[in-house]
Amino acid sequence: MIAKIIGWALSTDMSAESTTIAPWRMAIKNRPATESLVFHSDKSIQNACKDFADLVAIL
């Protein structure tokens, strides 16, 4: 398997919307999650917030 970056973001703030939710939306737009999915995270607080958890849960 070859890994490919399909979602990323640069931000001037550390909000979950800028650092986690925006790249997640980009990734899903670039490659819809139809099968198994590997999500890499640095385990930051933004990845653990309720807004992001709710977004991921709808898959």
C-alpha cells in the first residue's frame, strides 16, 4: 500500500476548524471514504474535540 496525503491545512490559529476539520473535509472531498480508512493524527486536543468527533462519527 502506498500512503498519500489527501488532506492538509496551514493556519494562523490553533482552532479545531482550522487545524483538523478543514483538512478532514479536504481529504473526504479528494477521496470519499467508501472502504477502510487510515487517519493519522498527532493526538492534539483539536483531534479530540466534540466538533471533530461528531464529524468523523457520521462516516
